[in-house]
Amino acid sequence: MTLPDIYTIGVYGLSEKEFFQKLTDHGIDTFCDIRFRRAVRGSQYAFANSQRLQDKLADLSIRYLHETALAPTTEIIKLQDKFDQEHKIQRRKREELTDVFKKAYNSNILSKFDIQQFIKNLEKSGTKKLVLFCVEKSPNACHRSLVTNKLKGIYPDIHIFNL
């Protein structure tokens, strides 16, 4: 089995040009959107809204996947939002996830997701470099870090990079 390299990227803090340049500079061939709602508030991030994003990725010959099974539920998101509101942390400036969010995400999402089948499907499709995408700037502030932790636990030799 040849494992793909796994990258992660968020959109906050990046311009459209910077965002797509990171993908092309690293030779990303498959883009995996792990958001449930595929929209971002703010005109500066309109390029990350579903259709515009998919159109641009197609122009760059990057395959697009939408993996809703890796998206946190509304209930799980509310656990993080409650903490953020209580501590006056803006979502776009969050640096890390709470333990409550991590526990809920791991038990309700990751425990039910077949990571090994996901990797097999990527291998069958010829994926060499996959990027996991959500909006948060810092991977530690986003569920994509929990996905990569799970990947690393199952495949200790997998290469993971945060863009």
C-alpha cells in the first residue's frame, strides 16, 4: 500500500491567490472538503464557497471530494461555540479546540468513520497528495487536526503537513 501524503489547510487569513498557490506549490491532486455547510461568511472568502471553490479546483485539475461523514454535527459545533462565547473568543481567532469538542467529535464522528476504507479509496483513485480542508486558520483550532491524529494512529508512517 502506498499512502498518500496528507496536507491540511484552512481559509481564514489567506487571500484567494495565497490559498490556491499553496495547493499548486505542494502539488495537491485531491481536495477533500470536510465541512458540512460549504459556505464562508465574508466577501474576502467567497472563493471558498462550494461552487466557486469547485470551479477553481477543476481549472487547476485538482479533484474535489466532499466528505460529510467527517463534518462535525451542529450539536458538536455548539459545544465549541458555547465555550468560545463564554470566553469571548472569535471563531476566526480560535487557537485550539476544547476537550469537550474533541471528545464528542472522536466518539460521534471519528469512531464511526472507516479511515482504512477512506485511504483505500484514495489509493484506488490514484491520489498522491490529499488536502483536508475546513475554514479555521490553525489546524489545532479545527477538526481536521483530529482527523490527522486518527490517520497517524492507524498509519504511523503517513506524512502529514499543515499548509
